[in-house]
Amino acid sequence: MNTSVAILDAEQSAAIKPYDMFEIMSNTLSYVEPRLMNHGKRVANLTFKMLKALGYSKDSQIRKICVAALLHDIGAYKTEEIEKLVVVDKHSPWDHSIYSYLFLKYFSPLKQMAAAVLFHHAPYNILAELEPDAELRQIAQIIFIADRADILSQSGADTQRFNQYFEQRRGTVFCPELLDVLFSIELSFDDDSEYIQLMQELSLNHEQVLGYLKMTVSSIDYRSRHTVNHTIGTEKASELLATLAGLDAATVEQIQIGAMVHDLGKTGVPIDILESNKRLSPEEMDIMKTHINLTHTILKGHISEEILNIASRHHEKLNGQGYVLGLNADELSLPERILAVADVFSALYGVRSYKKSLPADEIKSILLSMKDEHLDGRIVQLAVDNYDSITAEIDRASAPLFAAYDNMQNEYVELHKRYGKL
């Protein structure tokens, strides 16, 4: 699937390094549920230790498996199953496993590992009936064991309770040989230096990095059909506005990446607030505003300062009445101003649970009413004057996303019918 982001030359492809990209993804997933903070990273680290103990020696294969372990819960934001993930004895939450599988299948360069993620809560005694590939079955079990080991550890289980949990399920829920591996290694969930070095040496091209980021964004945007195209709408509007404003290709790419990640912090905002069909209360609005701080926290240290500011200042206003910093015109760069206009444009043009797409004249009128006081006047005028070409590009880029969303929903129904009762 087209990632929609322009792929630039190799020397420009280091806007986000692969290891930083995985840190961004891990940080994003951590805010789905506070009790799962860094859960994916700890599971990946323990998975690494088990793979080494099993004799896996090919770095490229180990990396792929560790990335799958890191992302094993990426489907959780699409479901209401989060409570099951942090309760030790709830060991078959199929909804998020299916969505995690679908996100890897449709959006990531890691399609070959998708089945292992799909079955990462499948009991050992029926796994052979579900997945014919023996290696994928083993990987699924390793991730499952590492997942439950981390949940037990984080719940404060002592050694006796920890061992008892697994021994009571030996041969039924968990593979006996893999439990022996678990008990043979040092049970530490901190990042192993060898693991960190292995992941830092991961080589991905620019398109693959953006593919992983797109998957992370989609895990948020795909929470409902109403939000599927907000990020892509913001990204395409910002790209066209930046180009019309005469900015160079490297700056345009910075703005595009900023647009791609500008709402990652919404992973920590309850869906009933994000998709409320009524005006938010002051208390709810305060919660909504936290997505900016969360976005900043998720990205900081893993992306350039320029892109960080572009992404985290899209709700600032020229008159200083925006949030969260209350910056004024003199403190906002042109790329930051462009994303602010693009975000409003996409929000007005898009469909939400609480509104239909507004007519063109109304969108233009609202944008013009914000000109100079709230939003950059020149960029607003570019948006209004080029309205038809911008919306046509948004529609073109959105079409495959809606198609993927519908395909995922249909496939989810079929997979849930097949596995949901197991």
C-alpha cells in the first residue's frame, strides 16, 4: 500500500532512525493503558533472551521476532479488551490479537510475522491445529510466555506464585520445552545491552521506517471509521500548502512527518472524549489537550527538534490563545503554522461521529474567519484558493485507507468467527 509520504533521496532518509522509530512506537503503545507502560519493550527483551537461549543466531531473524514481540499489542487501541491484558488469568483476548495481526499484515514490512502475533495468546495444546508452520508456532508461544511473565512480574508476583502459574499450565497453555528455557535464563526485564545493540544496528530504508510509523498512526486512526483519514488529510494538506508556500523538499518532508505523528498522543485520550457527539465540558477539554503533551513525550529524543515542534505546536494560535504553551506569532515558525492550518482544514473537511463533512463554502468561511488572528493569513489564503486541489488529493490518498479499513473489518469478523470461541 502507498504510504502517501514522498520518499526522498538516501541522504535525506535519516529523518527518523530505525531504533528511534521503534522507541516512538513503544512509547505510543505505552499510553494505551498506564499499567502496560513499556510492556512491549520488556516482552521484546525477554523474547530476545529466550531466542538466544534456544540457539537462534541469525541477527536478522532475531530482530524480526523482537519487533513482532514489541508490537504484539498494537491492536489493543482498536478494542475494549485492555482490562484483559493486565489480568494474569485472562489468557485469551482474541480481539486485540486479531487486530494486531491485521495491522502487521496490512501496514508493516513484517507480514511474515503476523501469524505469530495473531496466535500469541493461543494455548499450546491447540496451536498445532491453528498454525501449520512450526517456527511461527514457537514464536507465538515465546511471545505468549514473555507476555505473561511480564504481567506476572509487574503484578508483584513472588517466585512461588510465578513458577506455580506456569507449572499449572505446562503442556496445556504453554509449551513445556519453552517453559524450561524461561526458567533457565536470568529473569530480567530491563533492556539487555546486547539486545539494544542488535536493535540499533537494524537497517531499514526510509519507506520501511515510514511504513512502521504509518502502522502506529493507523492503530489510533482506525479506532473508528470517522477518524481513518484525519492524519492523511492533515499530511496531504500540509504537503501541498508547504509546496505552494515555496519551501524546499527537505522542509516539506519535515512537515509531512510532523503531520504523520502530530496526534500520537491521542492514544492516551479516552475514545468517549475523542469521539464525543456533544460539546466537551471544560474538564473533558482539559483531558483532550493532554494529547499535545503526550505527543511531545512520545517523540522527544527520537526525532529532530524541528519535527518535534511542528508536531506538538499544531494547536498554538498566532494571538497566543492556543494550547498548550500559549505561543504567539513571533514564536511560531512557518512549518509550525502550516501544520496548524492543515490540521484545521482536515478536521473541517473530515467526517466525525458528531458531524458530516462541511460544505466547501462553510469550510472556506471558517478558515478565513481565523485568518491572521488564529492562523497564518498567507497559508489560510493558499488553502482557500487551492481548496479543490487539496481536497482532491486528500480524497485520492484516503481511498486506499478506507478500503484497507473495510477489508480489515471484514477479515476481523471472519477471524473472530473462526478463533473467538477458542
